[in-house]
Amino acid sequence: MTDSDVQELFRTRAQAVRRRDIDLFLSTQIGELEFASSDGYLSLSDMQLDILYVHEESDIERVALVKETYTRPERGDRSSFLLYFLTNTTQGWRIYRVR
């Protein structure tokens, strides 16, 4: 997995939030995940992602530290720091857990 693979995965995720496109959003994950509900993310107006660090666990597993800044209708912005656990699937790199 290259830096551009990570960037593209999270770029797609942010684009899905902006478009409120559940299929595009779920294409970045292995399915609905605990702590990463598509309903919650798609209720946002916008989301900015800053990839702070990527750790290579193995050939098929990575962990990414990401700062997410959320724009919520009528509530203003807020930020979170999350760990994304990524795995290489037959469809490409996908998120399988978020903490």
C-alpha cells in the first residue's frame, strides 16, 4: 500500500460524505462498522480528513491515525482523532475497524 493508496481511500470516504452516497461510503469499508456508522457520517455536511501517520503491520494490514473535522448542519465543526485499521481485500484496501 502506497501513500497514494491511503490518500485515495480517505479521499473517497470524504467525497461520499459530501455526496451523501452510502454505496461509495461503504466501498471504503468491509461493511457497516462499530464506531463508523454510515448513518452518522452521512448526516454531516462535510468532513475533512488529515492522515497523520500510517503504520505497516504486515503486507495485508495497516493502521492509520487520522484527524477528522466534521461540519454538522446547525451545530458547527468538531474534530476527532481516530485509528483506522485497514486490510487488503480482493477488492483493494478497506477499513475493517475504527477506534
